[in-house]
Amino acid sequence: MERVNARAKYDVSEEAGKLHHSSFVVDLHADTLLADRLFRYDMLERHQPRIPLSPFFNHVDVPRMKDGGVSLQAFGIVTNYWAAKRWTAERKVRRMDEIIRKSSDLEWALSGTEAEAVWKRGKIGAFLGMEGVHPLGGRVEGLGWFYERGLRYASLTHFNSTEAAYSSVSPVNKGLTAFGRELIGAMDEKGVIVDLAHINRAGFFEAIECSRNPVIVSHTTIGSLSRHPRAIDDEQIKAVAGKGGVIGIMFSPLFLSKRIIEGAERIVDHIDRVKEVSGIDYAALGSDFDGFIHLPRGLKDISDLPVLTQLMLDRGYSEEEIKKVLGLNFLRVYKQICG
């Protein structure tokens, strides 16, 4: 088979490249706005590795998103628990809007229907995901401001617990708070997807029971392959699938296997496990690019996403299965909840 774009043993064939770039490709989580805030990182230009900590914050910009065949990107709103959370989050929202207004390649895509239309115009769709509901300050009313400006999913916790729920690293084995249950009701009503990344196990299952809609895990790994506290187990996979949601597999080797050095095929191992437990309709990509992670061999940044298509082809995945993992699974959820 003829190979193009050779990258050591992670070469991408012409067949894989054509399949990838004809597919609707979604990444459910990138923290690029964090890098922008810290290092004046301009995602409209192809950025070379010269910023501080560049192995951890040099994964995404618009030219490389185009190279990677990205159709729809979720950009995370991340705030420090002890910082001015609302102010910091609003600043990031406004920065994202400024980026999109200046770009000839990015457009807001705030529903599944919009995302498809943006893709068909040859542009990259964008929306926001809130990583931990700290900016709401325990008030449901705050959700509306963010929704009107592009928020389409929110995780109830991050590394810290919130007024809504407890983090996966918290010693507290409790479910949702009263505010958490109220917030999920408001999210269902407005059309904001419930994200169960970072939440503890008790809250995970209670949130699934509480929500009327499918839920997602925007960026995680699978516990049978990694014992990391952020990983989810087979019972949790089945619960998300039973709700009709999707599970985004993240790319950090420390989460994929707890090894500092790992290859890109380990990402596909985790996709394999979701497929084995509940079927191919519930697997997705949730890179955590620019989230202070280093990447596995074969993926230097978002431009290398076609490598994953090649690896799935090499394992015998059908074109239909690959297209589902790359983006159609999430598009199904996005259309159902957001239109």
C-alpha cells in the first residue's frame, strides 16, 4: 500500500488520508484557550514550538486543524477554583468570539445542524464546553449567559469539587448536590449537554438518572486498561451507552496506561474496549489537546489525527465504524440535544 505523509511507523496511507479528510471529524475537548491566556498563543497562525512549555501547550491552531481534517472542535472553558472564576470564564468566552470573528476558517456551530452546514461550506465549526461549573457560583441563572455565547456542554466538576458534585479525585463518596440536580434540569431544558468527565462514580450514575437527555464523557480513558482515577469502568461505559451518549477517548499517555512513553495505538486500544463493551456507536475522540499533556508517539499535534484513522483501518475497522468514531457518533447526540 502506498504511503504518504510518512511519520516513522505511523505513516498514513493514501486510502486512510482520503477517508479521514472526507469524514466529519470531531474533537470533544481542547484547552487551547488556556494556552492562549498563559502564553499569548495565537491560534489563527501556524505556531511553531517556541512558547514556554510547548510540548504541553502547542497542539492546536487553525492551520493544523485544517491539516488534521477537523470539522468540529469543542474548546474548553477552564478556571482555577480559587481564582475570579466568573470573570476568567467570561474573558475566555469573549476571546473565543474574537478569534472566530477574525478567522476566515472558523465559525460558531451551536447545533448539529449548524455543524454539518459549516462543514459543508469547508469551514471548521466551534463551540464551548465548560470544564467544571465553578463559574456559575452555585446559581442556575448563570447558565443562560454562557449558553447564549456558545456553551453547549458542561462538566459538573473538574479537579476540584463544585457546588454541583464531587470530583473523581475527591475522597467524598456522595452523589449530586441539590444544586447539581437543579442544574441538570436546567441544562436539559436549555439544550446544554451534561458532561461526566472528572465526576466521582456516585455522581456519575446519579447524573445519568437525573438527565432526560443523552450524556457524554468528553475526555476520559477506560479503567480496564488504565487504573487512573479519571478512567471509567465497564459499568459506566454501559450506562452512557444505555443513555445514548458518547465517550471521548483522551490522548495523554499517563491516562491511557500510566506510562510516560506510549504509542498512538494505545488510543485505539481504548476505542476497542468501548466497542467491545457497548458497541461502536458510543466511542468518540476527546483529545485534551493543550491541556498540559504530552502526547503519545505518532501524534505531535492535531494535524496528526489521520494517524488514528490509519490505525483503525489497520485493525480491520470498517469505513462506517471509523466515521462513527471520528465524529458521527457525537453528531447524533449534538443533533438530538441541540438541534
